[in-house]
Amino acid sequence: MIGQKLHCGGAIITDLHILTAGHCITFGVHFRDITVDVGMHDRLDASHTVFQVVNGVKHPSFTSNAVRDINDIAILTLDNRLKFSDKVRPICLPSEDMNFNDLALTVAGWGKTRQGALTSSRYLQETKVEIVDPEQCTKSSIYKDNLVPDSMMCAYNLGKDACQGDSGGPLFSTHSSTRNTKWYQIGIVSWGIDCALPDYPECGKPQDTLLSMRIVGGRRVEPHSYPWTVAIINNGRMHCGGALISTKHVLSAGHCFKWDNIINMIVLIGLDNIDDLSNVQKRNISKVVIHEQFSSTAMRDENDIAIATLNEPVPFGATIAPVCLPIPGQEFGGYVGTIVGWGRVGVDKMSSNVLLKASLNILSDRECWSSKLSQHLKPMMMCAYSKGKDGCQGDSGGPLLVFDSNGRYVQAGIVSWGIGCADPRYPGVYTKVSHFTDWILRNTADGEKCQY
């Protein structure tokens, strides 16, 4: 758990240690942020015991990309020893010679009970799956390019699968070689493409899983790999970017709407190439809520955030999906972020006709406030920079994204203001979305969105 939010599953292997997935303590999540609930069945029943985590060790060869995690295993150490009982027991670890190929396997957890569900399960759930032959598993091009047979295995049953929130949980079974019924953990829930269903766009999930920079120093994006990115057109010209956060709400910058009439604006959703609008959803804006404390000077904008309500909801699908919101107060300093947009590719240059992306280093608050911009910064702002790469005019309002441990993109920032484009003396400044998560949720209560 992180606070009251379900984060990952795990399994007891000693009275001090929990076996889980490496990605559960990666991508901005430190092991000290996590608590472990032991002896729990009903998440709302307070009778279970909560432990702090005092250490977390990932496999030294853990690596990750937008699709899969390799050597995805970690051990958490608890602050106190467990007392074993009929509700709290360790699981056995298998020996190398044990074969589980022909046995029914169980996966258990409190994750989402169906693809697209907004919340995780209240009660511990289990389902039966079977090991899939590696040759059959790799028939899918996605798995073929990302499966590492020596350290990964596939399991599946029609309509049954682990889902978001089950990450790190155990895949387990009994074994005929033991006289007494013992449960052996043979797998850890690691990664997959959606939940027992093909091609359903969960929030923050890139639709092009073979991910290939906006933008200044940017490069071409694989079409529709960031399906929440929208273009806001004003009087026929590229005006701002934004991100879809529900079926009817777009998150953008306050300065994109403060001095312009929304009557003259349209929002293009599912867009890749501005010259090809054949499969693009077009919406008018019925209402905009700019943060109540938005203010602007010649140098910078404060509380630079706004929510645009579309005149009609958009259908989620292969080219349109919402991005995920961060946990309130979540920090991303030290991580690599991604910006996407159609903004100018340089100072005094034209906007791009195709969606571009760039990778930027997100600075810690200390690094940000140590820059030449320090006198203009406020707590709701964050900085990001990489040499020769930046957001530029026309990218305003677009998302700064971070890829999280659940294989989803979280919107960490909103392109807000800066001096020039990719100027090495001045990092780009972004609205810190986690500062406003509660405000966003209050103002989008009528839209279908993902649970942050």
C-alpha cells in the first residue's frame, strides 16, 4: 500500500521478508513509501496487521521498457517479525527440478476485477490459470519481441487474468512430489497487455507498444502511441496542447484560455498528423474552469492549470484513451519525463505537422530552485531539461509524462512557461499536476476517468 491506495501484491517467504516484483519499487516509488498489510482479506476490515518496509532489494539486472520488465523481482524487509498463524503463513519456494506445466495454477490479489474498472477489489480474489507453452506465447509479435524465456513465463485462461493492482502478487500451486499439501510460488505477476482482453485502452497505456522526441530536439512519435494527447485549435491555428483525462475533460494550461474565447476553439482528439483529419474526433468546448488563483506576469504564470469540458464525450478505443493522474503530492524529481506535442520545433520555427516527443530529465525541487529562474518559481511549479530538448510555443498546455511501475503513463506536469526554447541556462517550467490532483477530481466528477 501507498497510503490508502493499493499498490502491489506480494507473498510472505519468511517471517521478515516479502517477495514481490521489482517494478513495484521503481519509477518514483521508494520502498520507504510502502506499507505491507498482512492477514488481510477484506481491505475495509481493520483487523489485519500493517508493517513498515525498512529495506527493498531489486534484482541487480532489473530493466524495464514501455512493455516489459526483465528480472522483475524484489525482496522487501519488514520492520518487525511476523507471527505465523492460520491466517499468516509463508509460501514455499520451488526447487529447480520441479515441473508445474500440467498443473492448475492460482493467482490471487486485490487488483481490478475487470478491464476498465475504476477501483480495485475490496476482497481478496483468486483465479485459475494455466502455463502457456513459450512457443505459443511468442506467436504474438508483442510477446515475441519482449519475452525472455529463461526468466519469464506466460499463464492464461480465457477471460481470466491478473490485472492492475495484482502486480507483484504470487502465481502458485501444489506439487505432486510432496506428501503433504504445500503451496509453492512459481511466478510473480509482472507484466502483460491489458487484462484477459485484447486491445482495450486502459488509462495511461501506450497503444503502440513498440515505442520508438516536440518539439525542440524531438523526434517522430509512432502514430497514436500517446492516445490522450489532444490539439487545441484557435481560429484555425495550433494554439495549445492538452491531455484527455476523462471521456469529456481535457487538462491544459490556464494561460491557454485566459485571454481567448472558447467559441473560436476546437479540440482534435486521436490526432497524429495535422494534415490528415480523416479519423480524428472533433469537439467544441462547452466550458473551461481555470484555477481560481491563476495569475500571470510578463515572466511567468502561477497556478497555470485549466480543465476544458467537451461538448460531447469521446469514445475510448485504440487511438483515444485517458492519461493517469498522479497521487496527490507525488514527486518526480530525478526521473526521465516525456513531452509530446505539435509545437514549434525551434525558436522562430513553424509548428510540426506530426506529433513529436522528447525525453527530459525532471529536476528535483532543489535543482529547480538553484537555477537562474529561482526568483520566479513557486511551489506548484517543476522544472525539466535535457540538452537541446524542450517544449516550445504551441506545446503550452501539453503533458509532461512519466512511465510508472504499472506500465502506465502518469501526467506529472503541464507545459507552462520558460525563457526561449531549449536554452541551456533556463530549464522549462511545468505546472506540478500532483499539487492539483484533488482540484482536478472535484472539477471532473461527471466524467468517466481512470482511478489515480
